[in-house]
Amino acid sequence: MSAIEIRDASIEDSALILRFVTELAIYEKAEHEVIATQDDIEESLFGPETKTKAVICQLNGEAVGFAVYFFNYSTWLGKHGLYLEDLYVSPEARGSGAGKALLKHLAKIAVSKNCERVEWSVLDWNEPAIQFYQSIGAQPKDEWIGYRLSGKTLEEFANG
């Protein structure tokens, strides 16, 4: 039987996290969008001002995946939630229970922090992920459309 362990990430995991981020971007056909460096990961995930956390999934002692999350807030519920920014499991470890272990770990964190919900986004073409999420009881949001301001557009709007 395979031993799956989830541990908090540390600054020493920054290169590993960047590797996983890049592998995820390749899978999502967006490798060209990854501009983060190891220094960026170190500062944004482990710097003194961070509000973001990461965990590493190990299978038989080998790192096979990660998750990055932060806490958001619902004014309607008057409670925090946990937002899953990224979850990735290496192709060779898929089907081992690593993804489910990562999500269960995050669910336990959310419950322990009195969060009302865990939320994330998935690409509409990523059928294996959608099927996996539905298999654990997750429901798609069907009334909300995500929007984003970023890069030059964000700067122009902020300064205009």
C-alpha cells in the first residue's frame, strides 16, 4: 500500500513548487504564461507579508504534488472560506489517491478554521479534473462568471 503524506511547504520547496507550477501550466497549454521565478515563489509564499499557504503531497517519500491556497471571505455568510488557487499531481501519481488526499487535507483545514466553503476553478475542457471533483461531491457554480484585471490593463485602470 502506498503511503501518502501531506506537509506544509517551506521556503526550501520553492524550486519544487515552481517546477510543479510549470508542469501544471504545460498541462493547461499555458506554459508561456508562467513568468514566476524561484525568488517570486519564495517572496510570495514565504515572505513576511504572505497570506498564501502551500502544501506538498508526498507518495512513499517522494514529492508528487502540491496545493496553494488562501482564505477569502463571504459577506453573505459572514464567514471565511478557503480558496484553492492551484492543485497539481504529477501524471505518474494520478490515480494513487494523492489528489483526494490533498483536497481532504484542505477540507480539514477549512473545517478547523470555521470556514463555510472551499472553492476553486477548473478549465472547462479539463474533463478528468471535472469528473474527479464531481466524484467527491463538488458542484460547479453556474451563475457566476469570473473576471480579471491584470498586467497593463490593471495598471492603466488603477492609474487612469
